Amino acid sequence: MFTFANRHFTLSSSLTIGFVAVILIGAALLTLPIATVDGVESSFITALFTSTSATCVTGLTLVHTATYWSFFGQFVIMMLSEIGGLGFMTFMVLMFTTARRKLRLSTQLLAQESLNLQHLSQIRLVKLIVNLSLGIQGLGALLLFFDFYPKYGWLKGLWYSVFHSVSAFCNAGFSLFDNSISDFQNNTYVLTVLGLLILSGSVGFLVWRDLLTYPKRHHLSLHTKLSLRTGAVITTLSIILYWFTESGFANITPGASTFHKVVNTIFMGVTPRTAGLTTFDYTNLSLAGIFLTMLLMFIGGTPGSTAGGIKSTTIGLLAIQTWATLRGQHDVVFSNRRFPRENIYRALTLVVVGLTIVAAATFFLCMTQPLTKKMGLEYIIFEVLAAFGTTGISLGLTEHLTLLGKIIIMLMMFIGRVGIFNVMYTVLNAHSHQADIRYPEESVLIG
């Protein structure tokens, strides 16, 4: 509980307000004339939408990042993506530790909530998170520079390398090219570097901690085991299914070699879960491919990472629960460990509330958003899920959004990044407490 101006705020409320503050500061900076190429003050809704998209590491844009925003504007977008990806509390804790100032217990609790840490002792991970993140992004920028320098020269090549390394690692989805990264469709080197950066950012900082300390500790937490196994299964299945739904990419990249088609399929299996960088126009996908992309965007990445969605561990946990129930087992066991019932209830609640929010946003957009003749219902659902999963892929609806439509999509991006529970606890002003009275149990028929 935090107190400010004689008002009390919960951890969830403080975290939500913190993200709102970062978004508003970013929007204010992007409205400055220096932020646009033409030197003209941007409209507030455009700046707010861009700031929300960057802070929530989504990538949906109303204007072209490369041609509309100046270097200053692009730099602000990159920094917002960095803050949104790592979490603003990460930087706050880092400043305190660098200045060798002791963190208040309230600040430690807020950092724990922001970074999805299980114990306060894990606050020490903040420095590791920052160093690891900056190290991976620096290495990614260096590797990209080897390819960008011959094409764009020193300064432009360096800037493009840094920007896209940050965008890929933070799963932000922003690009300084007009058509995302479609020009690199046949560039295996660049796609490999970007794909590895995306995976590095979406795997989760706690997972990275376990992997880095494994040679010394010889132990992986249950969270890491579930995250890695679920992520591997989802990614492998998505690659295989995309290959079949798109007939081996024959319709999307007809002139490419079989090898490049395989590389693009693998890259496509990685990006829809949260990254947003694309090598082709998603309107060319089959209906089955579009539906598969929607499912992947809803799932998202790993908790405690730069990804959005309901998270892969939620799906993994419910899949194990379902399999156990179908076999008549009461306990949910994975890797010789039993999941507590609270985990199952939280996962079920997350899915139900997530589906409800997505359905509500889709319903309101259907009522208020006019569509062109070639657009159908899938354009609206796809846009909502892209915002909720902080993916940033669009079928082309973003630039046609009305004012109300932009507000709805901004809310979806915000909920997807800050987290359903944090936002709902803030809205409902929820407090953890045990009821004084417990009523008798009684079963109902299910199924």
C-alpha cells in the first residue's frame, strides 16, 4: 500500500499509474515540433497512440515511423520501447542501487509486482536483467551493423542497427523501414539475428537467470521448465502449421527458394506471439493462417518478459490440468512437482477475463468502426488481438480507426502490457482478504 497526497494506492494501482505517467510523458515529447520530419507539431492523439504503442511494446502505428518521425521522435520511441520492455520499475531500482541508496520496502514490493518476482530476495536480479538485456541488444546491434553498414553507411547503419536491435529484443514491433522488414525476406542473416533477439526478449528474465546460473547450481525452477517446454511446443507447432496452411509459402513468396521459404516460415512462427516484425503483408495469408496468428497473439510469450498476451505458462498449465482431468487425476503434476490449486484458478481466471475483454473490445469496434468493402470481421478481431497480445501486426485497419477505435485499441495495448490482473485490481480497487464466512460446498453438473 502506498500513500500520496493523503490517498492510498495498492501495488497494482501504483504500477498502472506509473505506466500511464510514462505514456503521457512520451506523448508530450512526441507532440514537440522537433519530433516530426516536417517540424510541425503532431496531433495529440497520434502522439498518444504512438507513445502507448511504444511503451506497451506493441508496434501498431497510425503513421510511418521512418518518414513521419524525425531522429528525435524515433529516439523517443526507442527509449519508450526500452522502458516498456524492461519495465519502468527496473530503471528506478537500478538508479537507487547505482546511487547506493537503500530501497524502501514499498519500492521493493512494487518492483516485485512489476517484474513478476516471487520473492523480495530476487530484487538483486534487477542489475542482472539490465546488464543482460543491454548486452544482448548491444551484441544484436553489432551483428546487424555488419549487414546494414554496406547498405546505409556508418551513421544510418549504426542507428538502424541499434533501433532494430532494441525493437526486436523488447518485442516492440517498430521498424524504420516502410514495409517493416519485408526487404530482408531473402536475407537469412538478418532474419536469424532478429529472430534470436525476439526469442531472447520473450523468454523471460527469470528463465535467463536460471539458465545462466545452471552450470553452478545445476537446478532449474519449475517455472523455467514449464516456460521452456511450453514455448518450444508452441513455436514448433506454429512453424509446422504455418507451413501447411500457406502451402510451404508458395503463395506468399512465390519467387523465393525452398530454403528461404523455410527460413521465413520459422521467422513467422516466432513473431506472431508478440514481436510484430513481419517479412510480408499478412493480408496475403490464408484464412487458416490468419486464425492461427490470432491464437498465437492471444497466447503471447513468457511471464516476466517483454511479451504480452495471457502468457505461454498459462496455456501450458491449463493443458496439463486438462490432460490430468481427462485421465481422472486430481493433482496436476509436472516434472515431479504438484501445482497448487491457486495457480490453476489464476490461470482459468486469466483466460476467462482475457476472452471477455477481447470480446467486449471486438463488439464495440463492430458497432462503431466503419469498414471498407474488402474488410470483414476478421480485420477487427485481428486488430484487437494484436493490441491485446502487444504484437503489432495488422491487416490494415489501424490507419482507418476512428477516434473511439483508437481509444479502444490503446486500452487493449495498455491492458496487454501492464497485465489483466494489475488493471482489473486497479479498476475494481481490489484488496486481498479472507471472507469472515465460508458457505457449504455443493456441486453442479459440468459438461
